[in-house]
Amino acid sequence: MRPAPHIADLAEERREREDRVPVGDTRPARFLGLPYALALALGVVAYLLALNIGSWRGFVWAAAVVGPTWGIAMFATAADPYGIEVVLTSLRAKLPILDRRRWGGPSLSPLPARAARAPRRPAVHGH
């Protein structure tokens, strides 16, 4: 008769069996080799080029601009699929901060980091 397994051995066996996550489950979804967010952005650029230029020339311009960009982006995201997410997140955080001069610093806070300058009054000549 075999001795009963120790509880720690059973826990280790269960951890080995259940705590594995396939690498494919952790990667972002892709469309033709690019993460969806980047593929969508390039698709919008291609659509706008084709729509604004029109005819077959629009399609040629869209392919000439988006095609090489798509290829470069495929190689760039092959090694780090989350790199584009980092860039897009930083852009989403930085683009709303276009009034840093008004508030005295790059912040979305309504409280200024330094006192705002008084608006300049036009110089009155002859007085």
C-alpha cells in the first residue's frame, strides 16, 4: 500500500496543472499582422486618402502611403505587440493638455501650478 501524498505535493501538482496561461491568450488581437488599434488607424488614413483624392488615384495614394507604413508597423510590433498601446495611451494623455501655458504646467488639473500671467493690453500710442 502506498502512503498518502502530502498536502503540499497535491497543491504543487494543482498549481502546475491550473496556473499556466498560454502565451497566445496574453497577446493583443491582430488584424493582418497588426494590433487592431493600429490597423484601424491605418485603415482610416487609407480611407480618407482614397475618399479625398478620388478615383483610382486615391486608391494608389492610399496604397503608397499606408502599404509601407503597414509593413514597418508589422516589424515594429512583432517584437513588442504592446508598444503601440503605450504610444497611443501617452498620446491620449498628452493631447488634451494643450493649454499648459494657461495653467502653468502640463496638467489636466484646473488649479494652476503658477500664477497665470495677466493678459497683455495693447499699447496705446500718443497718450
